[in-house]
Amino acid sequence: MSTDFKKLLPETAAQFINNTWVASKNTDDIKNPATGETIAEVAAGTTADTDNAIAAAKAAQIKWAATPQPQRANYLYAFAQQIEKHKNALATLLTTEQGKPLAESEGEVDTAILMLRYYAGLGWKRTGHVLASNYPNHQAITKEAPLGVVAAIIPWNFPLAIFTRKTAPALVAGNTIIVKPSENTPLCSLALATLSKAAGIPDGVINVICGEGSKVGDALVKHPDVQLVTMTGSTRAGKIIAKNAAEKVIPVSLELGGKAPFIVLADADIEKAAQDAIDARMANCGQVCICNERTYVQREAYEPFMRALKKAAEAIVVGDPLAKKTTMGPKVSPAEKEHVEELLAKTQQEGGKIFWQGSIPSDEKFKGGNWVAPTIVTDLPATATILKEEAFGPILPVVVFDTIDEVVGLANDCEYGLSSYLYTRDLIAAMQISDALEYGEVYINRYGPEEINGFHAGWKLSGIGGDDGEHGYQIYVKQKTVYLNYQS
């Protein structure tokens, strides 16, 4: 398979509207986060672009909704086949644009395919119920109906997987969609737009508008013809979206920030827990919403755990993300790099100590990249900023605890509630602690990722709504009840 991703992108900066590339006068440069070099120019969207995309989606939606659901599912299968055909090119593009190691990018392409295939499988699902009526010769029937035009605002950390995570359920349910990718990683969305057209998906069903969130994203949310906003991103942006959507009284699905606790009890498999703690923190350079943001280790296990943790950390290879041996790449942007560096400096000012720190590439060609060394910090005060604010980078804070009640209190003392981790061999403790944790997901003796037939949803400031599985599908439909009298 070819790794030439340029064939999947428009020849000039353009938006994807109504299955056509629409040229744009305004452009933005997209840079390789490993080198700082410009790799492409993309369109910088305007309100007019947004209006055109919504008009195309609205015009296509009635016919798309009238297409039998199994036929809509077949388009998703065809889309999945196109992605699989170009897997190597998409993985290379993702690594070049976002910075994650190639092995992780290949896994993300597989996830994007899985999303499409799973939701295509719902094309033959039950779409309503027959209810018992209180009257003779009467029936009550509930039916699913599409919402209409969906706006999907997706982040830069998983731009391929989250594109299909939003589009697949939206389309199989009978909606049309406008995808607004992050300004940092729009190329993956444009490449997928190319492949959606190659799959034969009709005009106007999938549209992609690139540009600033404050312009394009805001225009999408406020437009009267958009009937659902599904967004994965920051809590700050989610609050703005929720407020604007409330003015129209439309539903939102928001998967926002996380601050996952990683709890290790004394009876845990220490070697596995330590390796998973590293993998769960350093994957994608720490840029994962379910990342291990703070590790809590029971005192009796602390010393052996730290030895195992250091051993696991020393195996991290920071370098060229396109090289097979690399296990960690750069941060996605200079702003993200600066955020992590400032947080580490503040952690040290607040009393935290660096237990271990890796290195970054010294090669001249990576001098302009957004490199941050993986770091483990200890001796943190309970009030340390890094234990409260989302780090979203490769800094792993480790805290000692004594009792289960203590660690549950520490884990729940947080405004986020997305994912959490627990390592123990004690089944009773596992179930009691999982019940007590105020998080939408609890992983016991395993690191993620979340599975497609589950429900990826956060509590508290981590969002409302969610993605994946049957529950994720229900976000894209509304219910209609039909009362039928067939009395002669």
C-alpha cells in the first residue's frame, strides 16, 4: 500500500462541501510537530463557507433519511473499505500531522475502520417498539427518526478515529453531517472526505469545514439548521457550545477534559501496574483524554512500584515518530509544549521533585519540533496544581496513600469524571472502589482504550452525552410515538 498521503488531499486549499472541493482565498499553514516544517496549506473557513456547507447538508438530508437504513449501512462498509485500502497513507499522514508514533497511527486507522463497521452493523437493528395499548384494536408504536443536520467538532489528538466515531452513527441514523476538525490537524479530515466520496457517499451527506473554532465552530453551533452538536475537546470550549446550543434548545453531546486517577493497591501485580501506568500516561505523548493523570500507590507497595515504574520508563524511546523503534513523539503544537513545560516548572515550585526524566532528540532536523521529555514527579503536596488541572502531557505525578477511604477521597476530589483505573487482586475491594469512584469509566487491572460497544461518557465537568455503542447511537436519533386505531 502507498504511503503517499498527498494524493488524498485537495491540490489547493479548499473546503469539502457537497462532495466538491471549494477553493478558499484565506489559508493556514499546517506544520509537522516533529520538525516545525510546513507540510501543507489548508483553507481558513468563513461564515459563508459554513452556511454553504449547512445548506448542502440540509438539502441532502431528506433524501438520505429516506434511504433505507440497511442501504445507508452499506455506504459505511464501502467507506471502511476505502480507509483500509489507504491504511498506510493515512497512518503516515496522521503521524506527520499530529506527531504520534507510526504504530499508534496504524492502530488509530484500525479504530476508524472499526467505528464504521460497528455502526454499519446497526443498519439492520430494531428501530422502534410496539407497545401494549389500553384500548382494544389499538396499537402504540415508537419509532426512531434522525435529528437532521449534525455539527461535529473534533479534536487534534485522534483526528481519524473521532471523525468516524461521529460520522458513522450520525449517517446510519439518517442524519447528514458537517465536520469541523481542529486547526492543528485538519488534513486527516480532508483525506477522509476524499475517501468518503470514493466510497460513493452521496453529495452533501459528509462535509468538512476547516478554520478557527471561534469562527467556523461558533457559526456551526449557532446556525438555526443545525439540530445536534457533538464535540470532543476542552471543557472551556464545551461550556461555550452548551450555552450557545441552549439558545436554540437543541441537544449536545460533549466529551470534555479528564483527570484520570490510577490507583494501585498493595496486593496488585506491581510489574503490570507499573508498565500500564507508564503506557497510560505516555501514549500519544500524554495527549489522551483517558490518560493516567495522577498515580496513587499504597504505601506498602510504593518502593517496589517505583523501581518497576523507573524500569518501564527507561524503555521509552523518544524520537522520529515515523521510525519503528519510537514509542513517543512530540507534542502537537508549540502552545501545547509550552503548557506542559510551565506546568512542570510550577510543580517544582510547589515542592514536587523529579524522580526520573527522559531525553528528547538532539538531531538537528528536530530542533524546531515540539519536544517534551517524559518525566516522573514525586513528593507532591496535596494542593499541587498538577493533581488538579489536566496536564495532557508526559508528566506522571505519583502520590502515596494508606487507606482505601483515603484514596477514594483523593480520586474523587476533582472537577472531572471521565476515566479511572484500579489495580488489585481483591475482588471485593475492586467492586466497592469501582462503585465509589465518581467516573463514567473504571478500568480494573487494564489500561484502555475504551471498547466500541461500551459507552464513553464523562461525569461532572467531563461532559454530557457520550460516544460508542448503543447508547452513543441513541444521541443521533429522536423518538416518535404513533397511536394507531384499527377498529372497524
